[in-house]
Amino acid sequence: MNPDLSCLRGWILDLYPSPEGMVLWLIDETGQAHRMVEPFPMALYVGGASRALAALEHTLGARYPRLRLARARRYDLFLDREIEVLEATAPNPIAYRALFRELDQEHPHLAFYNVDLNPALVYGLERGVFPLAYCTAQAAEGRLRSLVAEDSPWSLDYALPPLRMLSLRLGGDLRDPGHGYRGVLEIGTPHTTYRCRWENPRVLLTTLRAAMYAIDPDILLTAWGDSFILPEIFRLSEREGIPLPWNRDPAIPPARKRGRSYFSYGQIVYRAPSISLFGRLHIDRQTAFLSDEYGLDGMYELARITGQPLQQVARTSTGTGISAMQVATAYREGWLIPYRKREPESFKTALELIRSDKGGLTFQPEPGLYEDVLELDFASLYPSLMVKFNLSPETVKKKCPRCRPQLVPEIGYPVCRCKTGLVPLTLEPVVARRLALKRLAKGLIEQASGGLIDQASGGISEARSREPDDEQEVAARPDERKRELYRRRQLALKWLLVTCFGYLGYKNARFGRIEAHEATTAYGREMLLRAKEIAEARGYTFLHGLTDSLWVHKRGATQAEHQALADAISQACGVLIGLEGVYRWVAFLPSRVRAELSVANRYFGLLESGEMKLRGIEVRRHDTILWVRQAQQAMLAILAEAHSAREYRLRLEDVFALARTLLARLRSGKVPAAQLLITNRLSRKPGDYRSRQAVALAARELEARGVALAPGESIEYILTAGGGARPFQAWSVEDRYDVARYEELFVRMLETLAVPAGLGRKEILERLTGIGQPELFGREAAKGPMVALVGAGRGVPLPSLPACDDPILDNPQLGPAPRLLRPEEPGSPRNPAGAGNDSCPCRGTRGVPLRDCSPRSNRILGLLSRLEPPFAQERE
Amino acid sequence: MGRTLASVTQQVQLEEERLQRYRRALPHDDQALFDQLFAFARKRIAATAMAADPLPMQTLLLSMLIGLFHLLAQMHARLERLEKAAPPANEPRPVLPARLDP
């Protein structure tokens, strides 16, 4: 820290309140961190009867001489007029919070506005800055004198500070260490990784201390840091008397929040405890919302766009992000921000309720395997509709004397058009930005020249002006790394937009209103129906529709015809619809309960581009065991070679060959326990379970071993022979897994792939028990195309952790979280020879071309040609 | 989940459950046909949702009729194909609306 700093350029790393005002940490271009403080008074508003306000003003004035009190008139969004309020300005953000707590307790009958705002967000709005913004600052003796942003949150290309990272994770399994097994502590620096044993705390602490001083990290990246690693090191550090420089700000200790269970949408959810640092950032990728989806790049994007500090972005859902953006819009416009939602649902007749209380339109496709199917997707349908039709809590069902309102189709709600609503105002730049990023990610347009888009509106016009004539702009395609960056940024925005729709109807959302939610879904249904009608008018057969996507078929249609269809729909709906692609084959899956009906969102198919799209099937589901997921991934890699429904059936025989090999291995008891783990969420305390279901048995055993479990927490267990279940942490080499129950899970997975080709359970079981030449297929299957799909594009089944952020935590071969081996398992540090783990076909040998893996005997081909699928729908 | 009214899928389920006593009293063969009729209704669930009828059974019956008509059209088309292959000796053809001719 430089006390005589005069002028500095760099990026805002951290922003937090203190009794002095706001503390700002700037990272300069050399990577050096600088602390600056600026006094920052914050105002809140109180509404109510004039006499009540006068009395409050008198009381507060007498009690707090440093409080600035004034009467003001401010615009109330829901009343659509200015009202008289008492403005109380606290000298700093800490006093602001304390003042509100007191007012809420003493005067619960008054209306409060702007009372629970995030000081970092408000500071950013007041100064025109945001987290990770590039700024010029002037300061003297640590006091900030001026701060000017040379950056815009809407800039498509932005530089990030040269961040220094230190990673902390546990060696061995990356399973919840709170439940038992804990590996060594791995301290990852940019140069090397130190492995320290917990049994030797002094060495561990001194190594970590030395690493922290040497690197002075900006970001402490952990896995299970919030719930285990940091609390454990705090404890050891105190016990051994070896302090660690957690915060850069020495005045404050790290902030700790306890974990808690709560009830949400019919489910018990557990929120893990959290530990936030000051002056540097702690990001726990295990608890971070969707971190494996968009990675750190997505988090940086969210911090910049939503104005929330990075540590908060990493610990809250994107719903909190969209809420913050709505608050920011209201603050910028000078509107009062209500403390709690005050708009109850308006009265409706029963008929109105029946008409309006509906979601997106879901069709029922005929189950089966189809060829040559075109999928069209509306781009950000709901947010685009909110923007286009001005759907916002204060505009829908409003009696506006100034304009002729537009009526929502189907439900007839009037929507005021004379003033842009808060939600469209907030979303418009986000929708435009996501579209631009998506195009950049696809390499359809070159990078934004000049980089900066200064105003939100400017951002839109730029993005929109780039929409047509894509091909002309392809000249300078961004490289792969850049495209991946854009892809993650747009994914983060996608989640913002998704939650934004949910928040319109959420009962506790500050700016939510159920009628706005209903109007959005009504427009959505209208647009999907319009799209269907246009497609049918152009000779397409409508196969399936799902909220914002439709699947159609037209024999011999060209790409130009498809594009013309998309253009016609976009024009008729006023919302862009894109060609997702043409499927070589796509399977719509039947319901397990009623085979004649399909499940609307369970399908998989191979696009002409070679990408696979998988929805709702085992490989995409988090509750599928790893072994089954890997097996299905390997099988899909085989099916990805099929270019038609006929070839699909042929390839299916290779799938069965692989299945037989895998089943033989399962029966031999050689599948590693770590691949058979079932993850389940506790719906109650372990002792409160009455039945002997597997999750209850495992939870009770964990509890008996001294592990404290809260409802909503997830535990992992293995189904054991004899109908029982054991937690993974208690698993020993003598234990035997339950072959029959795992076989059942496996066969159900296989059904997903075989049923679309017309095979029933009986035929599947027949094929599994020995038609064909097991030894031939066994040898071929052992080559295992396990890694073939990784990197194949959007449809990749097993998402990997982002590769660029953290080389230590990355392990793209395995599922969403890196899964390493337990000490006694093959391949682990204690068993480096990998005994017992050498021949699993689904582990795979790299680099085996898929085309070579399926010679078929004439006998099998003969069998296939006699197949009579009961409901195959493919077109010849 | 957070909804005031039963979804259209739940409504179909409720109607089917409501008629379970009726189904029970049907001959066994008819029970399968009963189930098939409800399958016809379920396949057209998006249309039932759009109709938003306070008495959903009306729309379900319409969906069942359309399902039956669809089956009839398929059989008609098949019959035509068979007849082309082996023409019947001066038998009267079943008359169906022109729309059903493939």
C-alpha cells in the first residue's frame, strides 16, 4: 500500500462498507493492490402520514445529531405519482444499516424505501463505477479524492486485472469433507503445488503462510473452502498460534455466515456456510452458483453487469443479480425502491384465473426416432417479450389515462405503453448484449471494434446494427479461446435472463407481480402457436413444441427454405427465432409409466453439424450414478456415428456389445465404489426418517460416526448387497455393492437408447443375456470411446470445469466436480499402480477412432434387418 | 409448485381418477379402450391447455373424438392401399369426408 499515492489507474477488485465510508481496493497494471477510503453517506426514505413523518423527524433529530433529515417528494413506481417522504441520510453505510434496523423495529407501520440496498452497488451507481471496472483514481494518504471509470459494463471486450490466484483444495476425493474422508491440503501456486498433511498442522500453516505472503493472492480459489478448509485452518491457526494473512485489510477479520436449511418450492434446501475476505476474494467453486457452467469468466461478467462485488456473485443465485439490476435501474431513475413487495395479486374471476394461470405451451410428440428434423429456438423468448411488449409489474393491468393500452392475447390484460417499464428498461441492454456475445461466440461477427459501448442504448443499436449480413463480417474471426470466453459470458447472461422471468412471478420479489408473469407466458404461447402455424402453412409437419422451441419436418427442404421459415417467424412474432439445426436423427422418448405417451423434455439427437443434443436423459441428470453416466456417454459416442435411423439401429448392436462387457464387469464386483455413488438430498434430519430407505440408512450411519447433517444437505452412498446402503465415507474394501440394483439402473439407462429404435424391455434383456459374440464385442468395446464426445460442442454430456481458470481443480475427464480416488482405490496416491482399475472399458483408451470400433458379424446384421419397431416414425 | 390451479396435466389425471369407478364397472376389454381414449386426450394436451375450459372434460372428449377420427383416417388410407392392390368386386366403398383422403 502506498500512502502518498496521487494518481493511479487500475481495476476495482473489492468494495465494502466501513465506519469510515466505502473501502475500495484497486489493482494497478503491475498487479499491485491499493486500498483507498472515501466517506460515503447513504440515504433512506420513510413514507406515511404527514404527522407521523413529522414526529419521526423530531425523534430522530433529537437522538442522532449526525443524521441529515429533510422532507422530499419522490416518485413511487406502483402509485405512479410522487409522494412525500422523509429523507434520512446516515453518515456512512454501517450507520445506514443500523438506522434501518432500529426504524423497522420501532415503526413497523411506516413504509420504508431504499432501506436494504447493497452499499457497494449504490457506491458504484453514484460514482459511475462497477466491480472489475478499469478506472483512474486520485488519492492521498489512502483517502480517495476522485474516481473516474474508463470502462463500461456494456463493453463487449474488456481487459481484466492481472489477478494472482492461490488455490486450496483437498487431495483424494473431492467429496464433502464435512462428512468424513479428508485428503491432504493441496496449496496451488502458479508455479507448484504443495501437499500438506492435516496431522502436521505447523508445517501446513507455515507453508500456507509463506505461500500467501509470497504470492499475495487477489483470489483464493477453493473447493469446500467455505464449509471445511477455511474453518479448519482458522481453528488450527488459533490453536498453534500461527496467524495467517487472510484479509489484505488488517482492520477486519474474515466475515463468516453460518449454513442453514430452508424450505423453497416444496423442497428442503441447504445453504452452506460462507467465509468472505476483505481486500482479496474467496471463491469456493463447490458452493458457487453454476460455477461449472460458466466458470470464473461468467462470474466476472455477472459482477460487472449486476454491480455486485465478485464474492457476492459467487455466493448468490443469478436471481439476486437480476434483483440488483432492477434496483440499479430504479435508483438511476430516482424512483423509490420499496423494502418489501407490496403488490398483492389483483382480484380475478374464476374464469380469468383458469385462462391466465398457465405456463409455457408444451406439446406431446409421438414417441420414436425421427429423421431430418429441423429445430427452431426463439432467442431469449421471455425477456425479449418483456422488452417488446413492455411487460413490467407497474405496466401490466394498469388503468392508464394517458394511453390506449395494448391487450395481452388470450388473457386480455391491458398493458400501458406510454412509459417504458422497469423490467424492460433493465433487460433491454442485457438481451442485446447476450445476442451480440452469442454471435461473437459462434464467430458470426468480428469483435466489437473500439470495444466500448458507452451507453446501454448505444450497446443495443450497435448489437442490432450487426445482426444482418453476418457473412460479410466474418472477416476476422476471434480465435477459439476468445469464442469460449464469449460463450461463458453469454451463458452467465442467459441465467440472469432465465431468473428474471421467474422473479416476475416470485412471491417475495421486490419488483415481482404475478400478472406480469402471466402476461409473459400468454405472449409466449401466442408466439409458439404463430410459429407452428407459419411452419405448417409452408408445408412443414409440426412434430413437437416446447415453450420456446419447435421441431418440424419437411421432406427435401433446403437450408434456404429453413432460413426463410425462421425469417418469416421472426418477422411475424417480432422476436428472433434461430435455426438450432437439422437433426440426422432425433429420439423423442416415451414415458416410463405410459409408453404410448412421450415426455416433452426428454429427447436426444444428432445434429448435422456432428453435435449431439441431449435433454433429460441419464447422462445429463445429476442424480445418475457416474458409472451409468459414463456408460451412456460411451454408448452415445457409438450412436454419434449413425447418420440415419437405419444406421442407428445397426449401431445399437455395438451398444449392446459394450453393455454386455460393462455388465460382466459389474457382476464381477470390480467397478470402483466411487463410480457407484448415489447422491441424494436429505429431506429431514437423519433421526426423523421412519422408513428404511437407502438415504435414511446412509444418513444414520454418517450421524453415528459423528457427522452433523442438516436437512437439505446432500450425501453420497452406495447400495450394498442385502438391500442396505452405506455412506461412501464408511465404505471399506470388504463391502460388496448390490449388483441387482445397479443392474436395474443400468438397464433403465439402456432402455433410453434402445426404446426409440423399437426395442422393448424384453428384447433388451434378451440381447443382454447373450445373442451375438460377446468375446468379439468385448474386445472391441474395451477400446472404449469414453472421451470421444468431450469437446464435441454444445451437446457434450459431461460438463467439465473450465480449463483456463484453475489448472489444479480442472479435470475434464470426469463429471461436474473433479472426482479423485479414495486412498485405498487404484490410482490414488496410496495405490499409484492402479491395481484393479486397468480394464474398465468405459474409462477408455485415448485416441481410438470410433469408426474402427464396430465390425459386426453377418449374423447380427441379419438379426437387425428383421427388427420390426412398433412405433418408429422415421421417414424414409 | 407455486401454482394456484392444477396444471392441465393434473386436470387430465383428476378427470381420469374421477372416472375410476366407471372404469371398474366396464368389461375388461372396454377398460383398455377407456385407457386408449385418455391416451388420445393426453396427446392433445397443449390444445386442452389453450382451451382453458372450466369443465375440462368437454375438451378431453373433443380430443378423444379427434384421436378416434385420426385412427379412422389411418384405417381408411390403409384400406385404400389394400384395395388398390386387390380391388374388391363391386363392393360399396365407405364414404368419408374428402379431408381424410390422404
